Amino acid sequence: MTHSLHREGSRDNLNNDFVMLTTVAVGYNEENAKEKLKEHFRIIAKYDPVNMGSHGTGHLYTCKGSCADTIIDNVKGKSHTHNAVFSDIETLGKVLKELNDAELGLSVIISGVYDEVKKACEYAGLKPHTVNFSLGVHGNTAKLAKQKIREITTMCGHGMISANLVEKMVADIQKGKITPRRAAEKLCHPCYCALFNVERAESLLKEMAVNSY
Amino acid sequence: MKINFEMCIGCENCIPYCPMGAIEVKDEVVFINSDECVECGVCLSSANCPVEAIYQDELEWPRVIRSQFSNPKKPHKSSTKRHGRGTEEMKTNDVTGRFKRGEIGLGIELGRPGVGVRLREFEKFTVAYTKLGLELEKANSAYALIQDPSTGKLPPEILDEKLMSIIVEVKFGPERLQEVLEETKKLAKDLDTVFSISIISKVEDNGFVPILDMVKEAGFKPSVNCKTNVGLGRPLAEEV
């Protein structure tokens, strides 16, 4: 599905938001999928991702103890995508290069600003193969939550993060009841697939708590 | 999803967690509006009810559709057996070759972001696209809901079911892009929800994406961010 597409935001704040999805092609290259997916997470973990995991493994903000190790242990095999989030293009380029060198044969998809992703591909010796662009939101748009709220809620493509919860977190930050970081982590919890960028959410929440939105 | 009234202490902590705003208070009783609830399970998994008063009741047909399309942890037991709302689409295109050079994939995700969708709105798209002669993607779990593939109609008893979102997937050649997007614009006018559009194509060897100019000509603005398959999958699909 398109759960990492349609992330809303300005070019500036999307420049710190790169989602990596890795998957086997069911029926084509499932052999040793479990070990390959574990190895791909071992590579990713070395680069201190903002988030990593899947709905089957848990993610960095739901697991207990040594999170990356727990997530790697929990990899079951071929089904669903295995995901990670990075906040800068340089790190993304390095991860892609190491994945390219590892020759795991898994499909890797990056969600992010296309011009930046192309640079990371070039660094890693790769060429974009296929793209999926969003053409925006249409229909009865009067029903949508406010734009700034959507910049946070659309980081979970399954729609698990409530606009009302974002508003409550902003109000609680304004009252001094919670820090922006803790609020971002609470918002991350319902996003099972590890696509939520806690660093970006923290930054957006700080901004929303000070300015009207 | 239900709240056990006898256990509930009325703290209202769960209310903001519901993505559909379906948890309400009436006469000091907190309850879930079952017509608006899409069975996504967020209240149960994330709201941390201090007395564990929230519970998942048994869902029967057709209500079970809500859970399958709204809760990413629930598989589509009666159709694809997969989790989620779509297919591998372009994610594995380097290996499957599902989208060949010149072919365009279109995904219409109804209800997204954060609004939800009744299946009668989804049916408007399946009927209209079928009338255009487009073939709906059979690997998508949504296809299993269609009662008559020749018309795109759904069974009447499921039309009022509300889901977090559902995706219509089609594929066609570039010569049909303007026509399909024009039809999509018409459908947007009378819709009681929102939808997000995604468009898929292979990248030229020089990094150029020809469909971007074509969608701009049709009056759409592509986002600056997108999903990029970086071509690491093996064995690589060969283009015939």
C-alpha cells in the first residue's frame, strides 16, 4: 500500500524526513528472507535511525530493553514491509551504499523529497527504478483537519494518529504538562509500522505550541 | 469496539485517541458510537485505559470489513490473507516488473487522511472506472468486495460500512491519463469524503519522470516528496 506516501509538509521540514521500506517480493525471492531482513536491520541499526521496525516486530518506541536487538530478534520472515526512518540525507546515502554492497536482493523503497533521494542514490551507486508520486488530497476537503496537524498525523499512513490527540498534546505542552519530545513519543505509539518520525514531530509540536496553527 | 459501562470510571482519557472521533460522552457515560467507529483498535492498543474497560467484541459480516481495512494488524482472512489496504504495487517493481516502461499506475485512497469512508463512496469509483473500461487490480483486498466485476457494484448490505480508508488501484497506458484524471475530478465533486491520489511510473535512465509533466497538464500538482524504488531487488525484472 501507500502508507509512507502522502506525508504532508513544507519542503524544509520534509528535508529531515526519509522513510526506508524494505520488502521481499512474494513469490519471487522469498528464500532466506528472514535472515536477509535481519541483516538489513543490523545494517540500519548501525546508523542510529530515528525509528525502525514493523508491525510484526514492534518499533523503537514500543519495545523494551535493547530495542534494536529485540526488533531484529522479532523478524519473522517474508510478510509485510520492514521500515526505518532517517532524518538526514547523508546518513540515508551511507545506509543505501552499505545495503547495495551487502547484495541482499531485497527491494528497498525510499519515501522523501525526490531531488534529495536522487542524491542519496547517486552516492550509493544506485539509479531510481520506479517512483510513486502523490497528487494531493481531493474531494470534500472541508472535512480535513488543519494543515499543521496533518503534517504530524500523515506520518502514519494507516491513519492511526488522531488529530484530536495532536491538539491535546499541543495544549498539554502549552500548559507545561508534557515536553515536546515526550508528546512526540506518545503520538508515535499508535503507529505500529515504525514510520513515524519522532524528531520531526517534536520539532513541529514545539512550533505549534508557540505559534497559532 | 466497546466500552464496558460497569468498569468505566469516566476519566475520558481515551477520547482524544480515536482517529474518527467516535468516542463520545452522553449523560456522563463514555461510549463508542458504533456507526462512526471503524474498528481500527487504536483505543484498545494505545489509550491505556486505567481499568481496561475497552474491549473488542466479536465482529460478524459485514461489520468485520471495518476491522480488516482499518486495523493494520488484522489480515483479510476471506480474500488476500494479507494485512493492510493495498498491494506491493511499485515497492517490488524492480523484481516483479508489474509496471513496465510507459505504463501508469493510479491509486485512489478514499478516506485518507483522517476522514474515513463509507463503502458507498468507494463504489462510485469502482463503477465509474469499470465504465471507462479500466481493469481494477485483483490483488488488492478491496477487489474481493466487488459483487459484479462487469459493473463494479458492491453488495448493497455493505454500502454503509465505514472504514479508515480503502484503495482503488488501476493501471493503464499514457494515452488514457487525461481521461482518467478528468473522470476522477468529476467524482471528487459530489463526494462525502476525501481521497489521496498516487501515481506510479518507471524512471527513465537519465532520472526523468515523464508522467510529472503530463499530470501537471491535467491540472494536478505532484508533491515534492515521493516513494522511490531504488532498484536493489534481485533478480531484476527484465523488460521485454
